[in-house]
Amino acid sequence: EDPLARERLYQKLQRGTRWLYQRPGWSGSFDNALWDIAGKIANLPIYRLIGEVRPSVPAYFTSGDKTLDDYLADIEQARREWGIAAYKLHSYKGGKADIPILRAVRREVGPDYTLLHDPVCSYTLREAIEVGRVMEELDFVWLEEPFYEQELRQLQELCAALTIPVMANQTLMHDANLS
């Protein structure tokens, strides 16, 4: 098949997998691979193929669940090697354990460094509110996915309790549970 015929291939795969009930978004990886092939054929980065709008974009560095020292080492590496001035902490430790780490990271990087936090669905509503309030005090940019996306009522309560943005619902796998 011609990898440059992305739309035709997408439609073909949609028809071919209609009755297999694939997870929403399954075709994204396939589309990414086709864009990668097109970039290699054209000898251009993908952002140039899809239409460059500006010479740079904001970016943050992120990694998995780590110790305080490892988070700080990541931040230093991102600053030194790539000039990235933002970091998203991932953590599965729970709210009580995360709060001192968030405070220590902010203290070490200073007030002008951009910080975000993603506990990867590991918080209760109470923990998310407690951590979110500390993040507001520490001037974090957002709290991401504190609990599973089907917990829409909890997300509403959390958003009502905080002023910091809550990034949620990376997928809508449980959209039948909206009631």
C-alpha cells in the first residue's frame, strides 16, 4: 500500500475493523507511523509536513514515578541538555507522600520554573483536593488525571474546590457511565 495515502488507508482500516470493537484512538499509532514514513520520504520533520506555524512550541519533560533526587536530576538534565524549563512529575505514591516532594521540588527549582503533576489515577477525591490546594500555593500549572476518567462527579467536585486547572479524561473509555 502507498503510505502517503493516509486517508484512504484510514478508511480501509475503519471498515475492516468495524466489527472488532477496537478501543477508541487505536488508529492514532497507525496514523503516526504513516506520518513518520512520509517525513522520511520527504526528508522533512513532520511539523514541516503538516504546516509549520511558529519556530518553537512550549514543551515539558516528564518521566515515571521517581524519588525526589531523581526528579531533580531529570529537571537538571532537561535544563542543561535541551533547554526545557518545565517538568511534569508522575507519581503513584499517594497524596500524603507527594506533598513533601512537590514542596521540595518547588523549593529547589525556584518560583519561575514551570511544574505540573500527574498522580496517574492514584488519588481519592480528598487527596486530590489536598494536593491540589498545595499545588495552588506552590504555583503549579495543572493537576493531571488524579483519578479515573469515569469518576465524572468527583472531577466536578474537584474542579469546584480548586482554582488550578485539572487535566483529565485522556480517554473516554467509560463514557457509558455518565449518569
